[in-house]
Amino acid sequence: MSDPFAAQLIEWRRTLHTWPELSNQEQATTARIRAWLEEAKIRILDYPLATGVVAEIGEGDTLIALRADIDALPITEATRLPFASQNAGVMHACGHDIHTSVILGAALQLKARETALAGKVRLLFQPGEENCTGARQLIKAGALDGVQAIFGMHNEPGLPTGTFATRGGAFYANADRFIVRIHGKGAHAAHPEQGNDTIVLTSQVIQALQALTSRSFNTLDSLVLSITRIDAGTTWNVLPEEVMFGGTLRTHDVKVREQVQSRVNHLVKTLVEASGATAEVSWTAGPPVLINDENWAQFSAEVARDSGYTVQTADLHLGGEDFAIYLQQVPGAFVSIGSASEFGLHHEGFNPDEALIAPAAHYFSRLAERALTQLYSQTREETPA
């Protein structure tokens, strides 16, 4: 590759890809990122974090943040790439290795222009995005203190390389998990009348839940409820006493979220109790709806257009993203950058186009520099003479 900058970022990305680590276990990843930053003479900030790195470039009171996530997924890689995962059962199947390399590249460029910056850029290399723990860890540690705006990205395999998308307002979804346990009386498979057939009952409940979202809510509401697992029985001739099933609910509106959860709880218990069995429904909140600041979303799109991207307005995304937690604290924008992978996120064959890395690094360094300039100018205008 003729471009040494792009070659360096791809080398870093491939190293991260070869040695992925699960959420909150990113010790080796943390050590690598720290070493690369220290080699570039970028100062590391001391926060009480088990994994993850926070660094900073520049001086002054104006402060913005760039965030990259660093964890991988419990997936066995099937890409057969020469730099495929060497950690069994773990894979960067979401592209966090890409995100980290992009922000490392932005850091190198910002460091080269450090004396010209109108403030400071804080770099958050965040652990635990996949299990929605990392953003809260960094906030609790103080890594967001003083930050006036924050920006982050996700690669988007459904977009071509060189394409950029974002939107103001709601973007990524509330991502909630649920578990339903149905308890009945077991019986011999030859005599179902002697018990409660919890498997048949479960199938009726699941069908009713699918009809609930399609028939009890406005078709224009953005929501999906998916059943992703069922666990029942241990042998072929016994009707089990208990069935467990679970899945996820995705919404963009807090009221719709509350209404769906309430209706699910009522529907499950009503159907099950009518058959003489009992049911328990439990919910676990994932990342909240990600709400981009309208002004910063427009600003980020303008910088992308100036950087040579084909800019689109992003569709609502039903994935979850814990960057949303930062945006509950400070304004900012989360953006999508096309990665043109044949296979989607969280797939064993996911293989994003590495050509996106260097242009995205240029974009984020430009975004950070221009955001600092704008915030600094606003501060001066607001300060009385």
C-alpha cells in the first residue's frame, strides 16, 4: 500500500482483529492501544478503569470527545482471513476493531496539529459496549467530565464504502431483553390430559405475541419483538413442567416501549392462567434510545460532505448502542460509515472493507478540529467584554 498512514491503521486493525477479547476482558487490547498512543506521545489520562483507555490531545477549556468501542463478540469466526481471530470462539464481528483504528488514526492527525487546536480532544477507547456496561463505567470514572460535545461511529455493512449517514433525534433503538417462564403440571406424553401441556401453551403465547405487535400498535410505530430462544424438556416422552423462552423488544419511543411491555405482561399471564398454569415475565433494560442532537448531527453531516463522503439521512436503526448513554449526559452525534460487507453485523462471515479506515480517520480529525473551533467561538461570543 502506497499510503503509509492507511497502511499503519490497517496493520493496527488486523492486530486487534487477530486477538479479540470479550466485554470487560479487554486487557491485551487495552495494553496495545495504550502502547500505540504512548508511542505517538499522546498523553494517557489516569482513570480507575479495569480495561479501556482514555487519552487527551490539546490544551484549553474547550473540550470535545471522540469515542471508539474495543470489545468483541462470543462468535467463532468463519472468514478464513489470514488475520482471522486466534482467540477461540471470539470475533470482532461488529467491527469494533475498525472503530478503534479509525479513532487511533484521528488521534495521530490531531496530535500532529495539537498546537493549532482550539481546545482539547478526549479520546475514549471504551470497553463493554456489547453488554452495555462500558459507557456507564467511563461516566462513573469521570471520563465525560467537562466534555461539551461527543461524537462516535458505527460501520454500516449495508452502505457502500464512501457513504455516510446520520440523523437528528432518535436513531438507534431502546434494546430490551425479556424472559418468560411458564410453569404447569408435567405428564406422560401419552396422557397429556393429566397435566398442562406447557409446550403447546408456549406456542400459543408466542403466536399471540407476534400478533400483538402487528395488530395492537400503529403500523407507523417503530417497534419489533423477536423470540430468539426456547428451552423445554429433556426427553421424548415427557411433557415438561416448565418452558422458558425469551427475546428482545426494540422501540424508539419511550411511551410505546412502556405500552408494549405492559401489554406483553398482561397477555402472557392471561393466556397462561386461563389454561391452569402460571407465568413469570422479567425484563432487562439494554441501551436506551440513542437521540442525536439535531445541530451536531447536521454539523457532522456537513463535515462529512466536505470530506468527500456521499451523505445520506440515516433510517431509524433497530440495533442498540450504548453511545446513547453518553448522549443522555452531553449533546453530540453518532454516525454511520459504509463498510460494504457481504455479511452483516454479528455474523461469523462479517468482513468490512478496510478502505473505509483512513478516510474515516481524516473525517474524525476534521470533525473534532471544527467542533472545537465552533465551541470556542461560541464561548467568546457569550463572554462579556
